[in-house]
Amino acid sequence: MPEAINYFDEVREVVQEMGGQDITVCMQCGLCSGSCPWGRMEKESPFSIRQMLYMGRLGLEGFESDDILYACTTCGQCVVRCPRDVKIIDIVRAMRSVVAETGGIPKNLKAVLGSINSQGNPWSQDSEKRTIWAKDLDIPTYTDQEYLLYVCCTSAFDGRSQKIARAIATTLQKSGVSFGIIGNEEKCCGEAVRKIGAEEEFTALAEHNIELFKEKGVKKIITTSPHCFYTFKNEYPELGGEFEVIHYTELYANLIKEGQIKPVKGLAKKVIYHEPCYLGRHSKVFEAPREILSAIPEVQNIEFDKTKDNSMCCSGGGARIWMETEAGLRFSDVKAQEAMDKEADYLVTACPYCIVMLEDSLKNIDKDEKMAVKDISELISEAID
């Protein structure tokens, strides 16, 4: 770690540049620490914003480690409960950006940034293979269609998640939606890059995509990932990227109401829905996924004990999906076990990060043969065949 830096003053300045509040409005009530999911993992929560800031002010090495500053999944549970409405995630992001400038980010995340800089994606995959998921689907290149279908890097390159992209594309084709893809010219939306704290890299990615989308005449975007959805909708506009953005679950819910998607095959299964943080708590898309599941004949929908704003994160956000987490300490382990306790057949979600985390957790508790993890798009694809 480089020489001690006065992080407090630098972070305070960065937060204010981001349009946030003066961080001294925090009244040290402790709700951020008490709300943090880490507190449920038989581990003291590392999060007290004031404590973290003053650790940085004192120049203590280690506060920027995997287990403290970079333990944050940016799930937002602390934010919705803060009585002073402190934008805690903005503060974490500002702290990370200061650390990133010193080169002090965790080594796993350095590899992610290296991959994004060289290949335009965080998965260390050849950028020319970005559309391999679409093989044999006869999806048109975007020209003047109503929607651009933007497939996130995970669903573009990860073998398991490619099934989600294919399910979404084929359902859109069957429902008559006018859409196309751009493909290899696209780069990562930059959501994880910004969470890492690499602001310059985020800006470069966003400006590339914005210029590309405008050049192609894009007005409306369907996203497969809640993270891309949030980033395009809330963060691209500050750089001039004004697009109408919709997550596929919102579109599906509308198409079901209009009769363009007609689930006809019954699913005699007990299904429990896991709330992706960036679809639910961050974007307030709570009902669309549930409406879709309810439209599938014979399905039995059940809920976790804590849902919507109180739902527990999978622990894949905030760039944690690329970091090591000790077995038994993933939040997804708690969700997987609760789903098993409720005797669900399918643990269902609408986010590629959540799919990765939940499937790994089922393997960790040796239950992957007793319960399947599914994306909502996969259930709908099966129901309309």
C-alpha cells in the first residue's frame, strides 16, 4: 500500500463532486452496520461509514482490503434504512475511487480491469466471441428495429448464462417484438468497473457505448441484466446517454398483459423468487417478475421471509462476483438454505450474477441435485414452447 493518504478529505471532495451530500450529516446511529447482510454471516459487519472514513484518515493499512471496503456488495440495504438518507454506496464508491488511484485495489479486481481494458469484458474472453451465444438463432443486426437487445457480458460469455440470453431472444422472436443486436462492437456497460472505483475506465466504456448506440440510431434498450439496466438508466445520462431502458421482466409483464406472450404449458413446481438487488431495491421493479411467474399455469409461488426492500443480497454485486468468499460466508448460501427449508423445487431469479452465486451455493451445501436455479426467462421460454 502506498504512503498514507488523507482519505477522509479526498473522499469528502469526491462525494461532493458526485453530487452527494456532505458525509458529516451521518449521525452515527449504527443502522448501516446493523442492516448490513454481513451481520448474518456469523461475522461482525465491517461497515460503519464513519469508522471506515476515520480509519482512512489515520492512514491505517488494510481498511481498503477484500474484507472491509471491498466487502461491500452495494446491495443498498443500508441506504433504504438510513434516517439521514445518506447515499452510503456513493461514499463507498468514492472511497474505492481514491484507493483505485493509488493502485491499491484487490488483485482479483486488477485482473478484471485488465480484461476490460484489453477485451472490453470482465471475463477474459475474446471480444470477437461476444455474440457466440446467438449462434443459429437468426437474430438480425440492429438497424431500425424498435429495440436494441443488450446482452450483458456474463450472458454473452459464461456458458451457463448464455442459456438466459438465448431464452430471452427466442421469446422475443416468438412474441413479435422488433429487436436486433449490435454484437462485437459493444463493450461492457461498465457497472462493475465503477463499483471497483475505476472512474476513468467507466467513463471510457460508457462513452464508447453511447457513441456506438447513437451512431446506430438506438432509442430503446432491452437489458438481460439488472446491473446493465441500472447503469444505462441512471448513470449513462450524466454522460449524454439518454435512452429508454427496460429490463426484460418489465417487457415480459407488459407482453403477457397484451397477449403477445402466452404461457400455456403448466409447471407443477413450487417456485421461490430471489430478488436481485439492482432490479428490486435499487430500481423498485418488484411486481413484474412476480406477475410473470403467476402467469405460468400450475406454478406454486412462495416467498422468502424477507422480500423486496428487505430481501437479502446474493453477494455478487459491487464486483464481489470476481472475488473470493470463504465457503459458508456467501449471502447466497443463506438464501439457498432457506429455499431448501421451504421445500422449493426451483430457486428463481432474474439476474445472471444471482444465478452464478445461487448455483455455487447449492453446490456448497450439496443440494444442487435436489433444487434447480432458474432464470425467469428460462421458465417462460419453456412455458410457451
